[in-house]
Amino acid sequence: MKSILIILLISISISLQAQDQDLDKVFDDGGISNIKNSVFISASDLVEGFFTVGYTRYVGESSSLGLAFGLYLYSGPAMHWSITSDDSFYNSLNEIDYDKGFMFHFIYRSYFADHDGFFWQYGLMYKSRKISTVSYNFLAVPELKFGYSLSVLKNIKLSANGGLGFGFYILKDTSISADIADVDMSLYFPINVEVAYVF
């Protein structure tokens, strides 16, 4: 009984001392808890033909807000799968060899723990491609994704995610009509892979 009482008193004493200390000095996590920003490149967008660079700001203990902007470089394979009401319409959009374009992406992430590991993501994505009189625009809203983020080096992270969204395809040919556009809606299943530098 006396030994149990002594152990209890020692435990309480250690606990009170730990509360008075700066835990950042006691536990060295390599600075991970101080990370506030990241700059990333989307590997999956690069496969698709866009060079996309983004910025993420970590807010709170387990959330982040991000913006990404990409420029169209070439016509690559789609990194998503779509269910449309007219597959021939969707296929015709990807057969055109566009000569310019851009994309924009807004991202909100909520991590299960800190800013690493599993997360869910809400986003909005817009892509535009053009060639002479033909323009192809795609809007995905919302994008709901589930993914995983892994620290591979002290300041380098890899993340991969996939999910579901609603996509709107808009094809316009001004040589036929300046006011009329072909529009189709789809279920949209995107896949995304990112390489990020965190600081």
C-alpha cells in the first residue's frame, strides 16, 4: 500500500512538472508541428498535359486551404473517368489537339490527424482549352475526395487522392455559332497525385 502511494505521488509530481514546461522543447518533432505552408506540383495534371503549381496554407490543427493554377502544354491521357449521357460527345472533346489552355483548382482539406496521413477533400476545378474557333471548358463542382499524405523527407510530402464529382462539359465552336454551345453533365471520378515542399 505504501509503495502504491509513493508511485502515485511521483506520477503526480512528474505530471505537474511537465505541464510547466514548453513541450516543443521536450519533444522534438523535427519542426513538423510548425509547418504552415506548402508549394506543390500535380504529377497527375502533368500526365494529362497541364503544368500545375499550387500553394497550400495550413489552418488550425488539421485543415488546409489551397489554390492551384496550371498552363496547358500538350494533349495527354485523362486522369479521370466520366459517366456521361453521350460518350461520343465526351470522346470528341479529348480527340481535339488544343494549342492553349489553363486550369484553376480550389482545395479544402481536413486531415484525420495533424497535417499528415488520411484526409478528405472538398474542391472546385475549372479547365479551359482552345484551338482557333473551338473552346472546351470543364467545370467540376463539387469534388469530394479521400486521400493519404505521406512525409518522405523532412520537407517533402507525397499525397494521392481520388473521389467523385459532378462535371459539366461545354464545347463551343464560334465558326458555327457565337452564342450556342454543346453542354453535357457527367459523374466525374478524378485521381490526383501531388509532390509538395512544406515549410
